[in-house]
Amino acid sequence: MASTTDPELKSSEPPPPPPPAATADAVDYFKIDVILRVLLFASSLAAIIVIVTSQQTEIVPLLTGGFARRPAKFKYFVAAFSVSGLYSIITTLASISVIQKPQLKLKFLIQFIFWDTLILGIIASATGAAGGVAYVGLKGNDHVSWNKICNVYDKFCRHIAASLAVALFGSVVTLLLIWFSAKALHHRVPK
Amino acid sequence: MASTTDPELKSSEPPPPPPPAATADAVDYFKIDVILRVLLFASSLAAIIVIVTSQQTEIVPLLTGGFARRPAKFKYFVAAFSVSGLYSIITTLASISVIQKPQLKLKFLIQFIFWDTLILGIIASATGAAGGVAYVGLKGNDHVSWNKICNVYDKFCRHIAASLAVALFGSVVTLLLIWFSAKALHHRVPK
């Protein structure tokens, strides 16, 4: 077993000749990976579109107060899902390229775990931020006199709710991506 | 190389005799792991304490509106960091036990990645939710007439800000935990 004979060799990371690795489970894993990443892209795009259209369709009733501040409230949300959308395009292409060149598998798996984890942190916090604000909009807060707004702007709130649902779905997809990558990495460790 | 000779054997997971694995890097990794988990526990505890004390010290100026609703606003935040605090206690003990029994290393690494990722999603979204509400409190929102509250409740807002900083630190620690676990797992894969 390689792990018992040369641990020092491994931990200092020499450049070994890349062996043609076992491709069967690799291709299967990366097919799931591609599907999940396309789902992540779709949900990122949907979350952005739904929340941006909610702002545009609410311009008319907002003329009393001006609508310049509204985009600022969900700026972080839109930015986070723009990043995850772009990221999912790049990694989908990377994942497809791995299906064609299975010897790159190991390198991509560890990179995917690293970056997916970062993206998970970003989009989970963005979902939470939008969710927190939406909760205040739904329930209000009496003693600081923040009134409920969802009984007035009901279409706006429905957009936010839909966007949050899609965003949550995107977060779960990212979670699954990390789990699958870790599982695939785990499979390659000699027992 | 094991990965080229018996891929089917590995993917069907037979029960092989566990070899005495290389312990040097394992112990080093799990020492970092224990330290990070203790940090996670400390930051979870601090985040909860700071946000809970902010509610108690603000009872007097809130008598105009009743204070019953205030705890509800940060209920998710307190719940999430209670979970991560409890989780960090359990996994710290688990991590210490692995230092004493290195043959359990592989099993714990994959479990740590799975659960740490879930915890990251929970506390990142909780941090985001509290941050989103705190942002509205700081900046206000004119056209739905949500006034700024941080110029009035400045001590409350300082508590929230401190709690958010600690919570963000806890999220970064969790991110590092996943990265270290993935790296440790990656080291054990034959190149």
C-alpha cells in the first residue's frame, strides 16, 4: 500500500508520472457534477432575474418615495448570485473538460471543493441577508416602527419569496456539489 | 499503484484490513483541526452572548413599544450559533479521539467535510440574515418608511456589529476547517 511505505514522499509532493487513472466512476461522478453545476447556473440566473424584475415592476407605486434606494438593499444578493452564476459557467466547462481528460480528475476535485465551499459561504449569506430583510417586511417590527410592507407591495414580496426559494435551492445544489466532490475524493483513497 | 490495478474492487467497497496508516501528518492536521474547532466554539459562544446581552440591556428604552418582538428577530441567529457551538464541542472531542486512534482518520475526515459544510451553510446564512437586518437598521429605507435605528439605539447596534464580526470569524473558521479536511484527504490519495 502506497500510504504505508512512502508517507514522507507523498507529503513533500514530488512530480510523479500521472498514471492513467480509473475512469469508470470518474466519468459518472463528473456527469452528476456537470448536471449540478448547470442547475446552479440556472438557479443563480433565475434568482437574479426574479429579484431584478420585482424592482422594475414596482416603480409606479414607489413614486411617492423615490426608488433610488431599493436596488441598494439587494445589491449584495445580486452580486453574490452573479458571482455564482459566472462561477458555475466556468466550472461546468472545467467539469466537461475533465470528462474528456480523466487524468486531470484529482487536481480538479480538490480545486472544486475549495472554490465550491467559498461560493457556498457567499450565496448562503446572501440568501440569509435577503431572507432577513424579507422577514422584517413580512412581519414588521413594532417597537422600532418598521411597518409590514408585504400587505402593500404584495407582488414585490412574491418576487422576493420566489427568488429566495430559488436561491435556497442553489445553496443546496452547492452543498451537494461539495458532498459529491468529497465522496469522489474519498473513493480514491486506498482503504 | 492501487488505483490502476483494482478500481472495481475499490468502488464496490470491500471490508479490507485497516493498515496502520502514516500518522505523522495526521496528528499535525488534527491538531490544527482541534484548534480551529475550539475557535469555532469560542466564536459561536461569543456571538450568542453578545447578541443576547444586547437585548437585555435595551429593555428600558424599549418600554414604549414592548420588547416581546425583539428576540424573535434574531431567533434564527441564536439557534444557528447554538447548533454550531454544540457541534464544535462534539467534533472537538471527536478530533481529539482521532489523535489518539489514527486508524479512524479517514472515516472522520469525510464525515467532518460533510457536516462542516452543512454547518457552514447554516451559520453563513444566519450571519447574512442578521447582517441584512442590521444594514437596514443602519441605513434605513425611506420609501417604505423604515427609519434608521442605530442613531437611537447605538449600544444595541454596537452589540449587533460585534456579534456579526464574531459570527463572520466563525464562518471563516468553518471554511478553513473544510479546506484543511479536504487537503488532508487529498494528501492520502496516491498520485
